[in-house]
Amino acid sequence: MSMSNGDYVRIPLSGSFEDQVDQELQGTLEHNTNIESPKTESSLGPFSFKFYQQYFDVDTSQVLHRLASAFIPNPRINFIQHSLKPRADLYGPFWISTTLMLAAAIGGNISNYLQSRREVSSWHYDFQKVTLTSTIIYVYWWLTPLLLHAVMHIHRKNKKPQSNDAESDLTDLLERSDTDSSSFHNAKNANKFFDVLSTYGYSLAVFVPVAILWTIQIDILQWLLFLVGIGISGAFLVFALMPSIRKEYPKLATPIMIIIIVVHFGFSLALMIAFFHGSPPVLDPLSHTGYIHQQNVLENNKQLSNITVLTTNKPVYH
């Protein structure tokens, strides 16, 4: 059959063939529309037990590997990408923080006893140190990553999307429905926060042996341990967080890292001075009221005994 002027002639097909094609197309469309993005536990929300359960599902070998990375920081290895991925954990950081709390509280009391054992006749365990150490450690471990994540999240919201970011967001939107896309981004933000939280938790590991050695009452040794502890943990934080911050926030990378180092330095210094590096009683007598009171009582008793002797030996005249 001849055709002219670019006309096309539709060739009729058999009814069975058309029905087969329609069924295949319909099945393909239904298959594509029914594909759901893998649901993560992060989409359950922070008030769900399963939300936190996923961060405690970790092997002992993984925890030991991450501990080794915290004690021996390597600038050529990205801790978050190579050690924490595909999922960070809170099991290791929780026990590290708890162990550090107990080590600081017990070590602080031992240090206080060694400082005052020659000046006071009785000594009592200070249970307030447990409360103080738990407050300092857990607030630092949770609040610092939370504030850091909040600042970066606000900056991300206010930042104008670049071309690559727009293409990435467009791809995510095309691959997911609106609801799934929202859940995906919420889970992604939660994972970023727990990456930072886990990193901060592992950075405290080096202070556990340092806190035990801080009980030795040698000033030079205590300050040397302080420098070693803050050097290792600070380098670990910088090597772990700098690549991600520099990639996503190139203009804020330097100020953010300076703030991280300053806050970490303040935490380490407060931990040492508050619990281990107290002044000796002779140099600061006002802080040892019990010792002063004991000396005053002894002096008064001595004076009373002298007066009694003088009164007894006084001659009697008739």
C-alpha cells in the first residue's frame, strides 16, 4: 500500500495481542507505582523504642574497631564513612560515657583523699561528684552534637540550593512520592545527627585511662596526661568531622572547627580541674574548714588544761 506526504497507516492487530500488551503495561505500571522505598527505623520517630533500638544493634568487633580508631586517629581515614557507615551506634558511646563518669567520680574522691589524708582525722566519700560528673559528661556528649546539628540544619535551610543539590533533590523527588521523600529526608537528617553523636561518644574513650591516671598527685604528670588526652580526642574529632563539614559548608568549616576545639578544650580542662587537680590543703587552708576547726579545738583544750593546772597549784592562805 503506497503512502504519501509522510502519512502512516495503522495496522490492526488481533484482539488477543492487544489485550496481552495492555495487561503487561498495566502490570508494569502497577509494579512501579507500588514500589516503596525501604522504610528505615528512623522514620518511626524519636518517641519509639525501635527508633533507638537500631543504634544498639552492633557487633563487638565493630565497637572494638571504632574504639581503636578513636585511640589512634588517622587523618587519611574518614571515620564516619569507613567506620560508622552504614549505621552509627550508641552502644559504644553510652558505655564509654558511663565508664568515664564512674572513673571520674571514683578517681576524684581518691584524689581528694590523697590530698587531705595528712590534715584531717576523718574523710567521707563525696557522692555529689557522681551527680556532677554525670551532668558534665552527658550534657557535653548530647548537647554539643545537638547544637552543632541545629546550626548546620538552619544553615542548610537558609542556603540557596546549588545546581548539584537541585539535581539531587529532583532525583529524590522523582524516585519517591511526597510522603516517602519527607520520610527519607527526616531519616537522613537523623542519621547525620547520630553520626555526630556517636563520634563525640567515641572521642571520650581516651579520657577513661587518663582519668584513672589523674589520681596520681603529680602536677606535671597530670598536665601531661591532659595534653595527651585532649590531643588524641581533639585530633579524632577534627579528622572525623572536618571532611563532611568542609564538603557541605565550605565557608563555615573553619569557624565551626574552631568552636568544636574550644568547647572540647574547655570540657577537658573542667574535667581535670574539678575532680583531680585540687590545691593542696596547706596552700589553701580556707577550703579545709574541718582541719582548721580541729586545730582550734586542740588549741582551746590546751589552754584550758593550763588554766586548770594553775588553779590547782595556787596556794591557800588562812
